Amino acid sequence: MKKWYYDGCPHCNKSAEKTNTCSNCNKYIEETIPHFIMGVELADAFGSVYSTAYDEQSKKIFWD
């Protein structure tokens, strides 16, 4: 089963680990921020397509 979130850099949102320097933006990371990853299927009368909703899109689906 795939993870539904990842720990990301608070500065650039790329995947990162706590107490390290981000490999993308080179800033020190004191605490990571969880970011959501959600697989979705979009369907209508003509067919369907699978896609991935990342952090901002996932939050809009569930909290807006």
C-alpha cells in the first residue's frame, strides 16, 4: 500500500527528513510538515482517468 502523505521541507515542500539540510533548497529543517498524496479516479459517461492529487488539491477536496 502506498503512503498517503510524505514529510516535506517547510520552505520548498520537497520530501525531506527532520534535522537535516534540504537537498532541494539547502535550508536547515528543524521540523518537517506532512503533505498529502491522494490517488483519484475521475469518471464521466465517456470513461475514466486516474490521477494524483497532491497536498493543496487534497486539502481542497476534504476541507474546503
